[in-house]
Amino acid sequence: MIQFRNIRKTYERPDRARLEVLKDVDGRIEEGAFAAVVGPSGSGKSTLMNILGLLDQPDSGTYTLNGREVTDLDPTERARIRNQDIGFVFQQFHLLPRTSAVENVTLPLVYSDVPDPEDRAVAALARVGLSDRLHHHPHELSGGQQQRVAIARALVNNPRLILADEPTGNLDAEVTEEIMEIFLGLHRAGRTIMLITHDSDLAARCTERLRIEDGRLFEEATV
Amino acid sequence: MNKRLILSGSVRVFARYKLRSFLMGLGVVIGVAALIVMRSVGTSAEDDVLENFNRLFSGSAMTIMNRAQRIDGEGQWAGKLTVEDLEALSAELPQVVDFDPGKTATREVSYRDVNRSLMIRGAGERADVVMGRGVMRGEFFSGSEIRSAARVALIGFKTAESLFEDEDPLGKQIEIGGSPFRIKGVLEEHGFDPHGMDLDDQVHVPITTMMRRIVNAQYIDSARLLLVEGADLEAAVDDVTDVLRARHELGATVQDDFSIYTPNQVQRLVKEANQVVTVYLPATAVIALLVAAIVIANIMLMSVRERTPEIGLRKAVGATEGQIKGQFFAESLVTSLFSGLIGAGLGIAIVAVLGMHNTTITIAPDAVAFGLLTALVVGTLAGYLPARRAAGLEAVEALK
Ligand SMILES: Nc1ncnc2c1ncn2[C@@H]1O[C@H](COP(=O)(O)OP(=O)(O)O)[C@@H](O)[C@H]1O
Ligand SMILES: [Mg+2]
């Protein structure tokens, strides 16, 4: 499903020193995998996820998604792939304020052509157990509920790949477990998931673990 | 891309940011309303004045003023125009068929305990025909009254109301400058002259009475000549000029001591004078709308900054740069057009209310169209920069 080689990403720091976040990393994630990405803060986990999610571009390297070389695609085509094939979940939820759950979940469908956007949004909210919160605004929902709305939004276009960047980082243990259950369910249903987490218990329940350290990517053996 | 959702999304933004949308639109509402009101009132006033002129200047006619502009354009001086000049013009020039001398002065007019300072106008025997203004009640001056400088007067209907209220003014005696006059009739309604003088609140007396008994003057203020139908106006102006210069004994190097106006000139002067109202005032409204555009652009730039995470998220879920640009453009356009419509409604309502008090005021359709067009331009101008800034945001940065 995902295959990348020699991915390099360097940032220039304010003091003009170069910060090599990713140094020629290679890796692959098979279709149907539930991969955890772990590593210390600032090690480049989010950077890698943004590159794999076509939100950011590497300085060099090749990236094949679903058998297609996507490194040199134009911005419009990249936007289309993000819309159709990838669902994002972020630590800060990123829901639109003063906007109902259904409308938030409908957002990806604004940029695609489906005949029944609202129905699909309602169905996606049902899958995360929020059928009774359709018209609530974010400030009327708990953190866990807000993250479930965000997951429904990631699911609404039926993408094959879900990229989650520390989705439980702001949530307490009980709610973290609820969210993890949802991801496990999605995995059982055949979706490919990449989960960035600091929580080693969560990582242990994934099918594989990738560790980023000192700009390099290692595959950890299953415990 | 789903057009329905895009559109409902940009309308939804109003609900999400009510106060901000209100502030954004306010300038456009006020600008468009002001534009429509100013332009409507201005053009209505112009139409009104021109209608008066057309009534006065139907056929071929000219007006002679007993004054000339100094060469440097500063100030005027009085000439030596007399009733005898007019009689000479009538006798010597075959194209002059009728004339009426005019002389005005302001005097105290009183009836019983009512005292008013009014414009008194001396009029000739033919004034009803030449000036196109007879009486609606009573009788016009007779030839013998003119010749004998009789103490008789005609009054405008507003003067009649103010002096007599419900009483019948005909045959009553009033005092003009302390001398008694008998009221013979009430003048036909005539509206306002281009200087804003109310022609219905005046007193007319025979020109001879005016010259001898009220002001004791030799020269008249103005005169109107009626020419034969189809007369060559330019040639007539030249002929009249020649006769008057000869009678006033002006040497070859001396300027005219009178001015001659023909209907075309007067129309042009009226239009020029009215440009202040019909062009310059609405132009200030357009400037106000441009300021509104700057306000909208500023608020939207603020909004783009504040909504950076939203923009990043929209990009993450598949919005292209073009779609983000389109969204902010749409918000700006919808705001301005919607505000423009409200402003147009407000402007039309204000004009309608004004129209109830002054029937000559009607809505100027060109102003409504222009106002909405300006709103559209405002929306486009105001949306450009914020839309570009929003589209240019990097998704990764925007989501941090
Ligand atoms: N736009 C940027 N400019 C400069 N440095 C950046 C930028 N984005 C990320 N970094 C740096 O790159 C490193 C990796 O960041 P990130 O991928 O967010 O780490 P992680 O998600 O593993 O905590 C950090 O040191 C961060 O400060
Ligand atoms: Mg991170």
C-alpha cells in the first residue's frame, strides 16, 4: 500500500543551522496493516505523516501510494488523493467552530461529487456511535466525542488509508480506550491505519511498530 | 466538488460570524442606500426644474438680464435696460412678437396682524402669456391698470394661505411697503425656480406700479421676448444685441451691459448647476463604497488569519487552492451583494418616504442598478487579497 525510499526532509532553523529531521528513510506499510509510529518528541513523526499524507513534500526520495508514484504529482491531483484515499485525524480535532457535527463530517464531501452527502455524514457518525449528537456543535461535545466526530469525518469518503497523529494525546485513559476500540474496529473492517502515539500500550496492540529516532526509521520486532 | 454545499457553506459563514458579517456589510448597506437616495433626489429635482423651464421656454423665446458679467468673471454690474428698450425691440425686429418686463424687490406685506417679507414682482400686461402664468382665480391685470400704475396685486396660492388662511383673498386690501393694494387674483401654481425661490409665495403688481411706486427705478431687472415660431435663435440674439447696444450707446470697445439667455443655454446652466447633486454627491457615495471595500478586505484578512486552522483542514480533506480561493471570494461577494440588496431596499424605502412629502421625488432606476453593480465590484475587490492569502497558506503550517 505505502512504499517510500530515501525520504529526506531538512528544515532550516532560525539560526540558519540545518535540521535533518528525516535522513534517507525507507519503509513500507502493507494493505490492511495497523502500524504504530513511535519515537521521542520532535523526532519527525508528524513530518513523516504529513509527507505520506501528501500534505507536505520531502526534499528528495520516492513515494508510491496504492501502486502509484505520487512524488511529482501536481497540487490539484494531490488534493484529489487526500480527498478520496486518505483520512486524517489530528490531536487537536480541528473541527469547525459553531458548526454542527453533521456539517463538520460533511466537509470532505464538499470537495467531491457524491449525491447524498448528508446521508453519508449521518452514517459515518453512526459508525463512531454519535447518532444522538448529529446537530451538536463542538463546544457542546466532550473531548472524546469531538475526536469521534473527527474520525467520522476521516471515514466519510471511505478512504483506504487513515493517518492519525496522536489522536488520544489530549484525552484521558478511559476515552483513549474508546477511541482505540474504534480504530481496532476500522482495522478489522480492512482499513489501513497509521497511528502516531506516545502510548506504548497502544503501540503494542498494533500489528507493527515503526520507531523514528535520530532521523532514521526502524521497524521494531513484534513483542 | 459539490456546488450546493459550497454555496450553503458561504451562507453559513454569516451565521457563524454574525457580528463580523454585520460589520462587514454595514458600509455597503449605507453606501448603496446613500447613493440611491442622493441620485434619486438629485435627478428628480433636475427633472422638476427642467420641466418648469420647458413650460416657460416652450416655442422660441429668450431672456434678457439687465446685468453683465465682468470680463474677469468676478461680480456683475447692472445695465440700463428699460421698458422702452423692449418696445423698440418689438417695433424694430419682426421676429419679436411679444415681451414682458420684469422687476423684483423684497417688501413687507401685511394683512391685518400678519406680516411677511415677500418677493414682489412687477409684471407687464402680457405676462400671463409671455411668462406662461395666468391666474387660477380672479382676473389678470388690465391694460389700463398697467398704464395708470394701479395699486392692484396678484398673489401666489401659498401667500394667500399664509395671509388669509380660510378667508377669500379676492377684493381684500393688503399693504405692500406700507401702501394699500387691492387683490385681483390668485396666480397659477408654478413651483420653484432654479435658485430655489418659491414662485407660489410671491406678490405680482403691474410693472409700472413697481417702477414708480414701490422701487422708484428707471431700469428693469429682466425681460422675456417671445419670438415667432421657428425663428433662428442665434440670429435673433445678434439682432437684439445690436439694437440694445445702439440704444445704450455702447462704443465698439465696450462690453455688453446685458446678458441674453436662450432655452438651450439655460438648460445647460441648470444641468451644470445640478451636477453637484446628480454627479458629485453620488460620487462621494461611491468613495464611501470603496472605503467599505477596504473595511471588508481588512476584516476578511483578519478572518483568514483567525480561520487558518480551518483553511489547513479544508486543504487536508481535499480542497484545492482554487477551491479555497473560490470560497473566500464567494464569502466576500455574498456579503457585498446581500448588503447591497439590503442597502437598495433601504434606499428605495427612503426615497418612497421622501416621495410622499414631495411628489416630484421618484426613484432613479440607474442609481439602483449602479448601486448593486458597485456592491459587486466592492465584493470582488475586497475578496481578492484575502482569497489569495487563504489559498496560499501551507496546509502543514496552517494545521499547527
Ligand atoms: N516548518 C518547520 N520549520 C522548522 N522546523 C520544523 C518545522 N516543522 C517541524 N520542524 C522541526 O522538525 C522536528 C520534527 O518535528 P515533528 O515531525 O513535528 O516531530 P514529532 O511529531 O515527532 O514530535 C522538530 O524539531 C520540529 O521543531
Ligand atoms: Mg508531532
